[in-house]
Amino acid sequence: MLTIWRNALGLTPVNDNCNISSVESLDIDRWLCRHMRQWYLNILDTADPWLCPVTNAARQADLSRRGLFGLITLPEGTRRALSVKMSEWINPVQVQPYVDVMDRVRRMASAFARPGCHEPLAYKGAQGVMVAPVQGTVEHLSVIADPGEELYILDEVLLSTIPKCLMHVRDDGNCL
């Protein structure tokens, strides 16, 4: 990945017949690695899921009951939870932001308005994924997880989002 970034930023030597020496300089590789890491974590957080490494983290997730809800504690390194299916649910459901489901959560005070196995509820809470109804075990949990500092797993099309310069970048990704 470092080579790809060096090429994208024009930092690869063009002429192999010359010698370049430096007495003091910026550790460009370390500087690039920091920017590469920030770029990659942003991709994991914001890119379309089909462009990122999606895994089933059901075995690593912990489920605990919180009143009418279940709290699924996400495994370490999880950047986003995408969908969840409990063993007693009919279909998996997408994990929604809380603001998108807060009306459904408020209606849970009524036993007639609570989610069931045909239309379950899952939203991102402060400590993990909140699910209702709590029936069975976590059968499937699709997440985007950080594979670690040295590994970059992504669709090749995302390489086009590498900035062309890093000194002064506008909001649209172009150089000033």
C-alpha cells in the first residue's frame, strides 16, 4: 500500500540512473503511513459496504438482556455493524442509526407495538447494537472490521480516492 501511495503522490524516483542523498529529512514513509491509516479508517467508516471487508462476527459477539432489548457487544476492531439476525427471527435486519428508529423505540411501551420475529428492530447504541425482540442467540452479525495496522482490505476502485497531494487538500479532495 505504501508503494501505491508513493506512486499516487509522485514520490517514486523516475530516473534510476541518478543518485540522491539526504543529510536530514522528514521520514516520509512514516508520514505517509499515518495518512494512509486515516484514509483507510475513513473508508471503513463511510464507504459503501460492498467495497469493504464484511465479515460475520456472530461468534465473537456477546448478547445481554436490557429490559425489552438485547445488547450485542461488538468485537474489538469493529468499525460498523451492518445487519443482524437472531436465531428466532425470520429474516436479518439492517442496523439503523438511533435517530431513524426512535419512534419505534418509544412505541415499545405498548405491548401491541413491539417488534416481533417477522419485523425485528436493530439500532446502533452507545455500547453496541440494540435488538428487539430478544429471542434465541445471535445467528448472524455482518460487520466491517479493521483488519489491523498493516493490512488494507478494500475494493480496488477505492484506490482512486487516494489524494493527489497531502499538504493542502480541499473538502472535495483536490489540492489547493
